[in-house]
Amino acid sequence: MRTILLAISAGGLLLAGCSESTETTAEQTVDSAATDTAANTEFVVDETSEAISEAEARLDHGATQRDGGSDTDPVGAGGLDN
């Protein structure tokens, strides 16, 4: 009977160690996912800001053309892409 109790106790300790390892791995996964999300969010914000700036420049250029103003290039030396 003692042998069975000892085996059950040892198994329980083994499972507790495994559970702790799994918890640590899960925490690392969550931290990694949070870091990736922050980096992706920053990228999206930067790209969105650039797109908004370009759209504003195109709208300004179109308004200038419509109103018969000067034909300056608000986007840069390359002109408007489309």
C-alpha cells in the first residue's frame, strides 16, 4: 500500500512540475504576442498616417486644378502617381 501511495505522490509532483512549465510557456507566448501586436499596431499607424498625408496632397492638388490655380506639384518632384 505504501508503494502505491508513494507512486501516486511522485506522479502528482511530476504533474505539478509539468503544469508549472506549461504555465511559464503560456506566459512567454502571451508576452510574445503582445510584443508582436504592439509592433504591428505601430506599423499600421505609420502607414495610415502616410496614406492620409498623400490623400490630402492629392485632394489639395485636385482642388487647385479645379479652381484654376497654379499647377504646382504638392507631392514632390515625381508628381502624382495616379
